[in-house]
Amino acid sequence: MNQSKVEFEPFEYSYYDYSDWYSNNAEPTKPPKEIILPCDPTADDRLFHICMLSISLVVMLILAVLSRKNKFCQGFTRGSSSIFSPANFLDQTQKKGLVMAVFALVFSKLSMLVIAPDPLPFSRDTPAEIKEYMKIIAIFYYPVLYYPLLVCGTLQLKAGYVFGMLLSFSHFGVLVWQKFDCPKTPEVYKYYALLASLPQMACLAYLCVQFLLLFVKGPKTDEDLDSSYYTNYVKLLLKKRSSTASSSSTDKPTLAERILEMPKNYIYIPEKVFRFPLKLAVSAFIAFMAIYHTALLLVVTVVPTLHIVRAGIDENIAFLLLSFGIVLSDDRMEVVKIVIFYTWLLEVCYLCALTLSCLVSLIMLMRSMILHRSNLKGLYKGDIYSVYNSQKTIRPSKPGIVCWMGLTGYQAAIVCLGMAIQTVVFFICFLFLVFLIIIPVFYGRNIIVFEIAGKAWPAWVTLLLVTVLQHVTAKFAFIKKEAGTRDLNNRESLFLLTYLLFLINTMVGMIVAIWRMVITALYNIIHLGRIDISLLHRTAESYDPAYRYYTHSLKVEVSQSHPVLKAFCGLLLDMMVEGGRAGQKIRDAEEACSSVLSGIQENRPSKVTSRRRIRCRWQLLYTLVNNPSLLGSRKHFQTLQTSESVLNGTPNRSSTKGSKKEADKPAAEPVRSTETMTNQDKTD
């Protein structure tokens, strides 16, 4: 009977009986892992890109016709009138927001291409064999896609602004629509695509507003040579400084003033008479975008993984640790809590390291902008040695053009790599601080660092006492003051102490060497994202490729965008464009000034005139000393020196060509000197 009952038990068992799940000892079940399926938005990306490419092509053809017609109607124009010139990167007066927004759009697309399953929107489920080729094609495709946005703002046409609004609103609307339909994606992290597209939305929204404002207000006419920026810059150079400002600058600042001055060295404050070059402004903004995308990628690749690991920790972790000889506790549940707590500390250390890396990168970026301005001002004045370690000629060159073109992308890549390395190094430092110092102090166990330091305390005390002894004896025993000067004292004791402390100083030198290595590594890691300073010595800075890129690009920028040069060119161009009216005004002003000066010279005695002449000559000498690049522009200097004997306005001492000419013509020298004096007086 019992045997038959046992035989029928398997057939009577119900697989849908869940009565044993509701017992008192049952544990709650864990929720299943969320699975994100690929999402297809209502606005098909493939169809959208085909339509936008067609519309962009039509817009470019219309703008080409309008720009050609406008060029024929207006004749000579100063601005760009071609669709093949996206922006004048050497113009310091144009609005930089539009160009910066388009560059940020392209860079954001490039950042998302790194982990995108389909690099191009025209293909889906791209095979792994051709994915790298597709990424290369996409690198050229997205700049072409957003190129019409630049052209619409560069041509300064009402129709261009209308087309710019159309394109920017189309890109912005479809992007928002797609992210609203599919906010979650299966790549890396479910919200990565949404977070990575936020800079694109912000840039497209800015372009929509910017094109609308340009259409309402009309194009800006005072750009480049028409702008008053260059004349204001020259006026500031020629403006006489007040005596109070010069005296206050020579006074030694107090401690409070120095403390308040420190933040100003890391906070960029714009100046009225200095405008950032467009190329450097775009580079700084792209560096900021690189910081955002790098931080986002570092977060979404590590933090979700730590969450998954912490959620999967159970009692089996105690057996795993026991196999390695690690016993955290006899209670397995307590071991689980300890491991979960340690993984949470790992996440906290990583987020702290990433936050610190972002702050350091932003501070270094602002410091770079301040140094950019300082270097440009120095090169404008002819101070070559503020940037270079030897005499250089500020003119375009083949390496300079290559470096100038690639400066923006080069800086973005260096910022990304530098921020990743900073995060890893800071993470290791935080781990050392938390797990070897803070936690052992709070819990009183695993104090390995303190045990090692406790065993070696005699050596540390000896080194400290010897170092203090040397400093004290150097101050009170080996230095004497007599008649306001310092000299050595007790030389025999000094020589004896030098010999006796030789070996102990060797140990101190070992500690100093380790500390030097740590300081050098931290300094280079913190400044790795900056290209405006060299991480090598001054004599070896030419071997630093990033700094070499920066210095070569400054040559092109300064030689083509010098404010004084552009102010002079603008004055000449005004005389050419406006004809006799501008020239007549200038001649009338010169005649009025000469008549006033002649009247003053007639009424005043010759002694006052000679004093004025002497003062003007001293001022001229002071100007030429501080601006050696102006020396080659003087008339009498050009007659005596050739172009080969002048380097950046500084005469080449090795050249004797001019001296030979002077020796051949001794009789003409007095006449030439008198002519030079009269011309110089007129100039003064």
C-alpha cells in the first residue's frame, strides 16, 4: 500500500503549486535585471539624414548664387563672399558663438562614435569587419552635414539666416523627438545616449536663437577692419598712464592682497581692449566639451558595473575570500556586509577622483586662457622670449600652418587623455588614503602602514633630528653678519660636520629623491591637459609635441592678426574705398596740426622747443627699446640695413653690409642725417 503510494507521488506532484513559497522562513526574491531592447524612434534616423543632406545641398546652391550676385552688385567687399569659406578664423572681431556651437556639434558626434554600434545612420547592424571603416567615413560625414550652418552665418545674408533657422530647427526638433521616443538605449548605460546628446541639444538651441536674432537685427557691419577694436587697442597703447597707478604697482603687496590675488590667476576675466582669437576660443570651448564627454564616459563605464557587482554579492563571497586565506569574520552575513561596504567605498573613491579630475581640468583650462592672453600680448610687443627659448621670426611657415590647423583637435585629444590619467591616479591616491589610513584608524585593525612606521620610528627620528641640526647650526653657528654682509664662520666645525653627516645625508637624499619623483609625476599629470606650457625643461621644450604645436600656431596667429597691423591696414583701406573724402580729411588734420605746431614754435622761445624735442626723442627711444619690432619700420634704418640683417626688428650684429655702405659714402652722411632729423621732428 505504501509502495503504491510512493509510486503515484511523482504523477500527483503539481509544478504549479506555490504553497511552500509562503512559509515563514522564505526569503524575498530579487527583481529581475532590466533588459533594454534596441529602440527604433518614430522619426527614422536614416530617412532624416537623407532629407537633410538633400535640403543642405539645395541651400548651398542657393547661397552660392546669392553670394555671387551680391559680389557683383557690391564690387569690392571686405568679408567672405564664398560658400567655400566657413569662417574667417583670423578675425578677432566677429561673433564667436556660432562657430563654437558648430564645432561643438561635430565634436559631440565624434565622442558618441567611439562606442556607437552603427557609426553611420544609413546602415543598421553594421558587421564588425567593416565597422572601423564606417567610423572613418563618419569622421568626414558629420562635418559635411553641419557645414551649411557655418556658411549660413558667414555670408551675412538675410536668406542665409532664414536657411540657418530652417536647418537648425530641423536638427533640433528631430533630435528632441528621437530622444523623447527612445530615452533608453542598450549601449553601455541606458541613459548614456540621452546624456551625451544634451550638448548637441544646447548647441542647436543656441543656433536657433542666434539665427533668429541675426535675421531680426541684420548682419553686423563693423567686423574685422571695419571694427573699432583695433583702433581702440592702439589708443590704449599710446595712452599715458597715471602716476598713481605706476606708484601703486611698485608698492609691495600685503599678505591679504596676495591671498586675494591668487584666485585671479585662475579665473579668466575678459578685458575690453583685448579679444580672444577665434581659433583659441574654439579650442577652449571644445576642451570644455571634451571634459564633459570624458567624464560622462568614465562614469557610465565604471559606476553601473560596480552597482551590478554589489547587487550580486551573497554568502558565497565568504568561501571565495577563504580560499585566498582572507578571513574578515566568522559570520558569513557579516562578511557580506563588509564586502558590500568596501565596494561602496570603491564607488565613493572613484567618484571623488573623477570629480577632482574635472575640477583640476577646468581650473587648468581657465589658467590656459589667461596664459594665452599673456603670450599674445607679449608677442604683440615683440617679447619673443616669453614663449620661445631662442630668437624666432614671427611669420607663417609650413609647420606653423599645419599646427595652426590642428590645434583645436590636438588640444581636445590631450584634454581627454589627461583627464583619464588624472582620474586613475587620483583614484589610487584615494584608495590608499581610505583603505590604509582612514578605515584602520576608525576600526582599529589592519593598521599595516602604522605598524611599519612604528617599527621604523628610530630611523625617522634620527633623520629629522639631523636635518634640524643642520638648519640650526647653519643659522646660528656657521653664518656671521658684519657690516651688513654675511660670511662663513667656524669653518673647521663646518668641515667636520660635513664629513660626519655624509652617510646620514645620503639617506636624506634618498627620501628627497623619492619625494622629487612623486612631485614631478603629480605636476606633470595635473598639467598634462595643457598645451600652453611645456612639461620638459626650457632647453628641451622643442621635444614636447604639444607645446611645439602651440608655439607654431601662435606664429601664424600673431603674424596675421596683429591689432596694430590691422588698424594700419584698416586706415589704408578706408582711404582706398572712400576715395578723396577720407584722404582729404586726413590731409586737413595734418595741415591743422602742422599749423598749430608752427604757431607754437613761433610764439614760444627756442629753449622750450628744444626741451620738447629732447623729450620726444627720449620717448621715441623708450618706445623702440620696448618694441624692437618697430625698429625695422623706420625710414633711415631701412636705408642702412637690409632685410637679411634684421630679425623681428632687431639688427643682426654679424651683418656688416650696412657699415660697408656707410664707409663708401662718407660725404652723403651729413645730408642724410639732417634729412632724418627733419623727418623725425615732423613725425614727433
